[in-house]
Amino acid sequence: MHIGQTWPQMFKRQYSGWLEKRVKKMIDPKIAELAEKLGAAMAESKAARDFKRLRHEALADADAQALLKAYQEHLDLLGRKEHERRPIEVEDKQKLRDLQEKTYRNEKLKSLMAGQADYVEMVQAVNDVLGKHLASGEDEAKK
């Protein structure tokens, strides 16, 4: 593993060719082609473009990054306490609420969360369309 490389990155680098071949064997070529087009269209959508832009803006904001880091570190601490069956004190809960409020008040993070919600909504809508067609196929099979 290279320095600074995560396990998923290492896995992708070592096994991406094998995984790609396996997926190609499993997917009908027509479906794979349509999935590529759908993926490209989704990536070019306003929701995806906005989400990428807002994520970049939030990453560039030092205050937003400091808040996210403090929030994540506190969540990790609470998770460790819970895992170790240690009590979560009132002060811990209050600090979590304070960090959440500060996060919600940060304009960059607020915009990012809204953009992420829009993007997830788009993905869910696409998934609903796919599910509708799969469900109609099940109905036909029952007849």
C-alpha cells in the first residue's frame, strides 16, 4: 500500500481490471451501454454539478473544515464510549448539540447539505423509475 492510500484505493488499483471483467460478464451489453449513458447524464445534471461545486466550496472553507473535523472527532469519541459501555455524560451530549448547531449555521455546510439532499433525491427518483420497471416485469411473470 502506498503512503496515504486508503484500502478502497488500493483494492481498486489492484483489482479494478478483474472487477471490470467480472461485471462485464454479468451485465448484458445493452444494459451496460444504457447504464453508462445514464451515469454520464446523471453526472452532467444540475444536481450533480451543484453538489460538486458546493462540496469544493465547503472543502476550501477553513471554518467549515474545522467544524466538520471537530464534529467527526466528537462523534468518534461518543462511539468509542458507547462501544466500551462507558456513560455518555450530559456535557458530551451538550457538546454534540453545540457542534450540530454550529454546523447548521455555517453557510457553506448548509448549502452543501442542501445540494447533497437534491442530488440524493435525484438518485432516488432514478432508482424509483428503475424499480417501477422491475416491478412491472414481476407482475408480467406472475401472469
